[in-house]
Amino acid sequence: MAFPMTAVDGTLVLEAVQIAERFQIGHFDAQILAAAKRMGCATVYSEDLNSGQDYGGVRVVNPFLPKG
């Protein structure tokens, strides 16, 4: 496997539920953020979430927004 992975277990699902409720986002977006946090990722690239927002220790960047 070229990239590290983490299992979607009960703990990750519960953390995703908390993130989804706290930030009012969809469950699967929250699950991505929970997995990123578990893996120690500081940044997630997404065009669907609020660019620049910190979601409990994981910052989102929209790679399609113009820089400036």
C-alpha cells in the first residue's frame, strides 16, 4: 500500500458524529475529517467544506480558489 490508512471503527464513527453536529456538516465529510485527525493530518483539501476553517485541529483548504 502506497499510502497509510486507518480503519473506520466505532470510535471513528462516534467522533465523526460529534464533528458533524458541532460544525453542521454531513456525516461523510465529518468522517473524512475524523480520519485525517486520527492520522495526524493538519490539512485536508476539499472544495466542499469551508476553506480556511479549522475543524477541531484539521484545517481545510480549497485548492480551486484563487490565491491572494
